Amino acid sequence: MSGLCSKVLVVEDEALIGMLLEDMLQDIGCEHVELVPRFTEGMQAAESGDFDLAVLDVNLDGVNSFPIADRLISRHIPLVFATGYGSVGMDPRYAHIPTLQKPFFFSDLERVVRQALAVD
């Protein structure tokens, strides 16, 4: 399943989860994954990066990633939230954004990526 997306931004502060996401996204067919662990780097990437998709951890070492999401949304870059709380603890403003609940399986990630990219 190659060519699902060219470039994905992953903002995740847990190194092991970030590496797992990177591997799984490549297995799904995303060609390049840019992994950043901190809010500041995530915001910089959201401001100027060229991405087909972003996967954002909601809680980045105590800082929520919603400002990064807002920037991506304003640039029309599809995104997925990843959180241990699931959609229950999400801000209602982001109810339309697919949410990946941690821990997750490959099939869960593939489903939300396809949903975000509106691919059947």
C-alpha cells in the first residue's frame, strides 16, 4: 500500500511512541515521517513545513498541542490527534478531527489516517 501520503509530521514527546508511529506510518504507505518531540519544534514545523498529514500528541510534556493543530488547520493540513484519554477528554472544537487512542494497533492508526486523508 504505497503512496498513501508523501510527508507526515509527527509531534510526540515519548520517543518510543514516536518511533513506533514512524514505522507504522511508513508501513501504511507514508513515504517520509518528520518526528519532532517538543511543542516549539512542532509549531515551527506547522508554520513552515510542507506536509500531507500531521499526527499530534495532545499532551506534549504538560503543554497541549492545540495551537499547533490550529496552525495546521489554517494551512489546510489534515491531522490526527493521539492521546491516552481518547476523544472523551478532547476540546469540543476539535470533535471533527480523528483521534487515535493510545495504546493503539496498526489497524487503528491506518483507519484514522485514511479518515483524515478521506481515503477509502
